[in-house]
Amino acid sequence: MKERKGIQTIPTAEPFFLPGGKTGVVLIHGFTGAPKEMRQLGDALHGHGLSVLGVRLVGHATQPDDMRRTRWWDWLASVEDSINLLSGTCDRIFYAGLSLGGDLALIAAARIPPAGVIAMSAPFTIDRRARYLKLISWLAPWYKKDGKPPETEDLQHRHVEYSAYPTRSLAELYTVTQTMQQSLEHITSPVLLINSKSDTTVPIEHAARIKRLLNAAEIDQVILETSGHVVTEGDEKEIVFDAAYQFIQKHC
């Protein structure tokens, strides 16, 4: 096996644990993203006395080649490991995920019922052609992202994500969305859906499709006006933070 040297988690993108009370929240970041995009939400919830664990999905926040080698069940295992860790210190646990993290939170909720689930910008599906990408991923391993701004900010404030999508991982993302759809009827925990009308990555219609298939006892919804896809870092993030906390308080 070839030894890799100097590979580590990208600075500022590490997973995090903020110990607090007996109510805990597992925070799950998005596709090609990092725990950093959940940190402000984590700080806000911890400020209310909650225990918070920010997951780093395997293959993320290191280097893109690491992600190419992972499969969707590896990402789910990262989430379930975090749930099991937090259950050692908390009596009630909520799952909160962004984008891919939202789908993983919903899948996990069908397997290990939480006190509640918060799914933010969660995709109902992606282009069906993505399922064929595993067949061509060795010929075209990367799909470059469009419209990414230059990295002019200092590292502490910069949004951390890979600059390209591994095509093999896009096929895995398609499978995640299909698994999430099949999981919705098995979720009995309360669910909060948070989406933005201005999200061009996951259009607002995805929330309605998820809501239609949910079998949860209670479904709440928050619709933002101007935020982009990463609602935890957008102009309306304080609305997101407050909605998440109020939902948790309601079901504690």
C-alpha cells in the first residue's frame, strides 16, 4: 500500500463537540462540504445549553480523492457513529442535516428514531442520469463546480468545500436520495423542513415532495426568501437558528 504523507483534515473544517445539557443535536454537513458549514448553528444551539456534535462525513474535508473512494453507506455510518457517541451523554437526541446531510438525517431517523429531525435544503432527488456516472467515473473522475468565487477570504471565514464533484460520488448521492424516499414512510419522529425560495441547487418544490411521503406524526416547515443553498451561512441564518431551537424546545 502506498503511504500518504501530510494528509489531514482541512484546518477550520474539523468535526466538533460542544458539551452541554442532556438534550443533544447531531449536525450533518452537505455533499463535498465540511462540519464548518454547521458550526454557527452549533454555536447557537450550544448557547441555549444543548450538547452539539458536528459530524465529519468520511471522505470529506481532507482531499477530493478520499471522497471518490467512499460509498453512501460510509456517510451513513459516520452519522450513526455520531448518534451512538452522543447517546452516551444525552437522554434525547435530535438530528439536523444540510443538503446531503438532511437526507442522511431522514434515513437515520427511520433506522434509529430521534426526538426530532431537522432537514435543511434536502434534495428529494437529483438527475436520474447520475446513476450511470459510476460506469464512466474512471474516464471522467471529476465534474467541476460552476460559479465558485475566488478564495480571497481568510481561512477562518472561508466556506470550505471541494472545488469539484467526484463523478463516482454523484452516483452515490443519487442512491442516497432514493434511499431517503423509501425511508420517509418509516419516520415517526417530528420533522422540521427548512428550505429557501432562492435555492437554485435544491428548488423549493423538493420540500413539498418530501412532505408528501412523510409519515411523521408532526411536520413543521420554514420557507426562507433570499437564502442560497447553504442556509446555515446565508443572510437568513438567524431565522434558521431560531427555528431549529424552537423546534427542539417544542419536542424536548
